[in-house]
Amino acid sequence: MARIPPAMMAAATDRFGGPSLLKPHTLPVPEPGPSEILIALHTAGVGIWDAEIRKGNWRRPGRPKFPLVPGVDGSGRVVAVGSRVTRFRAGDRVYAYEFGNPHGGFYAEYVVVHQGRAGHVSDGMDLRSAGAAAVTALTAFQGVRALAPGRGKTVLVFGASGAVGTLAVQFARSRGARVIATATGAAAQRLVRSLGAADVFDTRSKHAIVRLRALAPRGVDAVLALAGGEQLEQCLESLRSNGRVVYPNGVEPAPRGRKSRRVVAYDAVASPKEFAELARAIKAARLRVPIAARYPLSRAAAAHKRLEAGHVVGRIVLSM
């Protein structure tokens, strides 16, 4: 069994504010409770929700505890388990997602999570990809599942070059759907096409809607909206009657509902059942996880500055 040190390095902030407040801290290694596991982290994902936590916009109930360690997902190996843990043992490769973790976030060398918030990393997937994909893969998979795409259906993935969109394209394609995707920039469009999108267009082009109508003259069956705004609303005019619009909570402005469309909002859910279904979907899609940039844990502030600069193609990660 691996030796567990009493202290660890973490990237944390002592107050709410900008990226530069994220600094290296030496903190105690958390101890797992009866139903929890301790993970020696390999990779942590960096998402826009982490920036909102750092700013103080997304808080747990009660008074915030500082130093605050951000991060809601990552991957590594189990090094200790609680007395009631049955699904994992020391040495297992795992990835996990827990929002508002009372033990602290994933920007650290170690993290404790409830066993129900973790899954075994699929064979053939490396820990870096798994760490980049825990929350984003759950979000993409559950969104595509809610679309109920089938063979011959046409699905629009709006915002396809981001951390969730790149995975959603692959999940929808693996279910037999024809995927039309939106992406800005030649490199982003090439990537999305290589992941299985049949057609890609740029919503910032003045001919975007004409392009979409040409690609889907009979309309699209469903839309996964990973960004909001007028460009999305214009694209939704191509949704067939009684078509479905699915979006994760946090997309602003949210898609507008109409009688002719069903709008479904959702949050990514982590559970043993969801991780088991995700593992099957990852295998079926032969999932590729695009990494936009990789930073050491000590440079978490730089990772957040890159995140907030915008137009991230894939996922930013921290390496321990």
C-alpha cells in the first residue's frame, strides 16, 4: 500500500477574487470517512465552474471555509478506503466528480470523495484523459441521452469545440445520429469534424443560418445547446416541430421555450449507475478526449487566466 503523507500541496485561495489569488498551499491530507475513498490525484480538470467558485459566485450553504481548494473532478489511484467501501480497493484507477465537496476540491495532490461519486477508469483510457473527462463526459453523455438520438436522426451540437461539446459529438455519432456541429475557427472545425461531425459551421458567419438550412433542409430533430444567445435562437428556427432542446444548467441565456419545441434542462449526475453507463458509452464511442492545455498544479493561476481568455478547444487540465 502506498505511504500516505500527513500534508500535501494544493492550489487554493484565501479569499474570493481573480485568478492570481490561486496560490500553492500546504494542507493536511484529508482522511476518508466510512463510505469514502482517498485518491492520489494524477490529473484534475479545469472548468469555467471552477472560476465561478473562485470568484464566490457558486457557494455551498453557510459560511465559506478558507483556504478554498477549487476543482470538481479528476483522476488518480485509490490509496485508502473507508470501512464501508465495497466498490473500490487500494490501487484502483478511478475518476470522480463531486461538486461542493466538503473535504475540498481536486486542485490538490489528494482528494476524498464519496464512493458513489467515483467510477473505474475504462480499459484503454489513460489517467490524463480520464481526469479531463469526469464531469464533461457525464455532462455530454447525459445530454445526448436526453436528446434520444437514433439512427437517421439529425442532431445539432451547438458549441461543439468545448470540453463538453467535443465529447457530445462522439456520443451522438456512436448512437447513429447525423451530427451537425458549430465551431469557430479553422482548427476547431477540423477537430470537431475529425471527432465525427458530418458537417460543421461557424455561427458568427453572416451566412450561418443559410448554411444550416442548406445542411438540414428538412430541419434538425434535436439540439444540444452548450451555449446560449441570439445565435442559438436563430439556429433553433431549424428545429422540427416537437423537436427537443437539451441544455445543462448554467448555460446563459437559457434557450427560450415555445409550443413547438420541448426544452429540457439538466445537471450532470454522478452515481454508480451513471458511471457504469458512461463506461459502456466510452467504449462504444472509442472516446477521444481533446486536451487544450496542461499546467502543473503550481500554475493553477495561469490555467485560470487561460480559461478566462476564452475560446478553449477541448479541456484544460492540471497535472500533479
